[in-house]
Amino acid sequence: MHNFGGYSSNILDQLIIELGAIYIMDRGYLDFARLYKIHQASAFFVTRTKLNFSRIRLYSQPVDKAHSSYAPIVKKEVLIN
């Protein structure tokens, strides 16, 4: 885990995205172009949305609650812009 300080959006342009890695973003980090680069590299990202986040849910996916006891995942959704 790295704590880069400053603006995480700038550091994402410098990172070499690793296959299967999980990148955790600050609340409200929604730079879809940069997040899509993580997705294309077969890595994963986690971000929490702000309350005023407004997108359309395309579909929901099941959540494996047996493996999320430490930090429970509440929803797993695919969104469209």
C-alpha cells in the first residue's frame, strides 16, 4: 500500500498498473478515463461515491458476503455515464 499524498490523479499517470492489483481511491474520485485504464490492464479499483453522485445503474452483480467480513461490500454495480 502506498500513500502518495498530494493529488492521486497525477500519480495514476505515472504508475505501471499491475495485473490483478487492487487500487483504492479516495472518496469521490471519479476520473472515468483513468479508471478505465485500470480496468483494461485487468486490475481492479475501489472507490466510494459522494452522496450527489448521479449515474444510471446498468445492472447489479451478486456480492460474496462470506469473503467480505472485514470490510463488507454493500453493492457491486455496473454503471453507465
